[in-house]
Amino acid sequence: MNYLDFYKLNEEPFSSAPDIKFYYNSAQHSKALVRLMYAVDSMKGLALLIGDIGTGKTTLARRMLDSLPEEEYESALLVIIHSGITADWLLKKIAMQLGISEPSENKITLLSQLYGRLSELYEQRKKAVVLIDEAQMLKTREMMEEFRGLLNLEATDRKLITFVFFGLPEIEDNLMLDGPLAQRVALKYRLESFNYESTEAYIKHRLGLAGSKDEIFAPDAIEKIHRYSKGIPRMINIITSNALFEGFLVKAKLIDGRIIDGVTADLGITDLQTEKKEMGEATAAEEQEIIIEQHPAAQELNPPKQKTVASAQRITPKITEVKAKPQKKEELDEIDSILDKLEKGG
């Protein structure tokens, strides 16, 4: 027996592969798709979908490709897997995807072939759309200039080709390598991480598609999955997949928060709230130590240590506050206590 049998699942529900079958149409993914479909339907020229690692850009790109009717669109999806590709290679690849079987090695001839093919599609009342995933890999000015040149190919009423870039936020910096191209971005949408409700719905959606009819993750487990994953779909998949296997090993029909804690500890995933708490405690302890060092009584026994500019700027208000207060009896008692500790090495 494996964990799929144990939890009565027909298939792996949380694979990291971008399987369109498991596409979850969250509120923001739905908004993104509606806007991108509008951009290609009206042939806006250049649209941009931005998202951090693991937010579902690739899955959305494939979903969009499947949503473009063949009778209306000549469409293709290119996935850029290396930043070392050349502009000439990209032009030839685009030409082949749009139906040019033998793209020329000569760039001028190739551009003529592309214009002829795009004009042919226009006469057929079809729209040429190229989706480019991992577009942040396009890092050269030459590449950006080629896209601008292709976007200059127009009919009397619209552009002959539309590109949709799917990429990490740095794609915006890459576009700025060619200012006129950056100005041609007609539509931009950013994917954010899931909120708690979307995380919960996403988990249940994928489990349901995999054949689950029972509750597998307890509410506290889902809450911790959301916290540890920070709402990033890819991280949700990694945590839940490992939790299913761990739950199977300990024969837990219902996976609870303790199992999630153990899995994330093994994976080295830190809870964001714990990170903030630890950082806050460390900062508070550091500042308290600095204040004591700067206290007039402590200065008499220990000359102040050299501080960096950043530290001095941060603690100046607190130092000023301590020095500005008159020394009352309670403060004198506190000073005596500090002196006693310093004398004893405490």
C-alpha cells in the first residue's frame, strides 16, 4: 500500500508539474485571465503577467493557450529556459510556431517571411498570438529591439501580432533596455500569493480532482500550510505532498498541525510569524543592551563601544530619552543595581 491507496486517492494531487487538469481558478487567476484574453482579443500588441516564483504563472500560461480557439487564433507558447539564446534564434522559433516551415537564415528575408505569414493570417481573420513563459530570461537590448520591430507590423485597423510575457518582476527592468518597447506595454497584471481562503479552497480543489471524498487535512493543518507556504501555490504543493506521505507513514487518517510542523522542519521551511517574532526579540534585546551601555552610570565604568552609523541613527531617540529624564529615586536604585551587576561581572 502507498499513500494514494491509504488516503483513497486516484492520483497525485499535489504534483509540482503544471498539469492543466488541476488548474485552480482563484479570484486573482480569473481576473488575470480575463484581462489577458481581452489583450489578445483586441490585439493590443504587448501584455505582461508578473508574479514571484511559484505563484502559478506557467500554469496560467498553459491554461490561456488552451483557451484560445484554433479557428480564431494562430497561437503558440514558448518557454525560455536559458538566458543565452539569441535574437535570431528567437525570431526563427516564432516563425516556425506561426507556420513558416522553412525560416530563412537571412534576417531580412526572415522578417519578410514573417510579415507575409502575419498578413496571410490577417486575411483569414485569424489573430497571431505568442505567449512567452519565463520571459525574464530575455535579457539583451537586441532581444527587446526585435520585439519592438515585430510590434511595428500592423494592418490598417490593428497590430498583426500580440505577445504576452509571463515572468518574474525583473522582466520590467529588461523591458527598459528598450524604452520605446516598455512604453508599448498595453496591459499589466501581477499575481500575488493566495490569502487563507484561497489556500484552503486550492487544497480541497486538488484533493477533490484526485478522487478524495473524505477530509484529509484538519483545519489547523490547513492554517499552518498557509502560514508556512506564505500562500505560494508551489510551496503549498511541496508541503502538502510531503504531509500526505508522512501521514501515511504514521497511519494518520486526518493530518493535523503537528504533522505539518514536522514536515516543514524537515524541509527547512520557517514560519513567517516565527521569523518576525524572533527578529523582533533579537532587535529588542540588542536595543536594550545598547541603552544600558549608554546609561550615564554604566558609562562611568565602561566607555561606550564604537557603533556603526546605522546603529547610532536607530538608537539615538532612545539614548536621548534616557539622558533627558531627571534622576529620580527609582532610577538611582536602578543605577545602583546596574553597578552591583557590573562589579560582580553579571
